[in-house]
Amino acid sequence: MKPILLLTTLLLSLLMVACEFEREQNGYPKNVQFGPEGGTLRYKGDGQFVDFTLENANHDCESSPVIDDSISVTMDWLTVKGAYCGDEMIITAKPLTEGKSRKLKLYGYFGNTYSETVVTQKR
């Protein structure tokens, strides 16, 4: 009985380690900055995105559903789009009309790895 328990414990431990997400930028920027006028920026890298998530300072999150082989997420002033399993992300910021700056975190997931990009907009 002990060998079965030991084997089960070992397999569960390996499974838990294998399911953790690892951060890899895969050629995508760690930081993106927009001016007060907003605009659109495009980035290509080595990943194949299956999901985008935006997170604000309160740790509220929005994730992208897959619709017609594309993924898109919008939170407040920022929209991120891309093709499902595509290597390009398109980031669009609305003009900054109030305050001096704002910031959101963008997570792009590809399999069990992800990129993290801090998107800021300043006057």
C-alpha cells in the first residue's frame, strides 16, 4: 500500500508543477507607452496567443473570449485584439482626457506560458 501512496503523491506533485504558468515574453515588450492622444500599436513575437487578460490597479480583470477565430478584450480605455493562435497583438488606447497618467497590465497567454506587458498613458 505504501508504494502506491508514494507513487500517487509523486505523480500529483509532478502534475502540479507541470500546470504552472511560466512567464516568457516571447519577443513581446515588457512596457508600452502611449501619449495623451492615444492611438494603435502592433507587436509581433514568437507566441501564439490563446487569451488576453487586462488587469487594473485594483486587480480587477477582463479576459478575451474567442469569437470567429479572434480574441479581443477591452477594459476602461484600452483594447487588445489578435487572431486566436496568432503571433500579433494590436493595442489601442483611447485619448487621455482626465488626469496625468493611467496604467493597465496586459497578459498574453500561449499554452502554459504568458507575457506580461505594462501599458501606460501619460500627458
